[in-house]
Amino acid sequence: MADDATPPVSPIAFPAAEAARFIGVSPSHFYALQKTGRLPLPVRLGRCVRWRRAELTAWLDAGCPALERWTVIRAEGRAAR
């Protein structure tokens, strides 16, 4: 009989706790980064708030700039999408 198990799906967006783990910081530090405008903006799916994996990866690759600078970098198209 064939194995019909579905392979695990890698999420493209994370809730805050998983996003914190993804970038290697504690959840409390993640919230502090968000509060001080040092993280990319999340996406909202109804009442759910998620951070996109690709956005976090590009932000890390760009050296973790503050949100204001990150917005400029993204608008100029210098970060991978």
C-alpha cells in the first residue's frame, strides 16, 4: 500500500513567537524590536498578525535596518522580494 502521508508544509508567514525563533531572538526581544520600529511590518489576516518569511530573510540580509530605512530599501527595490 502506498504511503499517502502529506509532506510537511513550510510556512511562508509566522506568528510573533515563531518569527522571533526564526530570526534567533526571544519573543520579548522581538516585541521590543517591533515596538521601537526596528522590524519589517507584519501582514494582517483578519485578526491574525504574521511576519513573512521572505521579508524577514531579506531584512536580515540587508543588515536588520530600522523600519524607516527598510521601507526606503524596499521601495528602491534593493532588497530581494
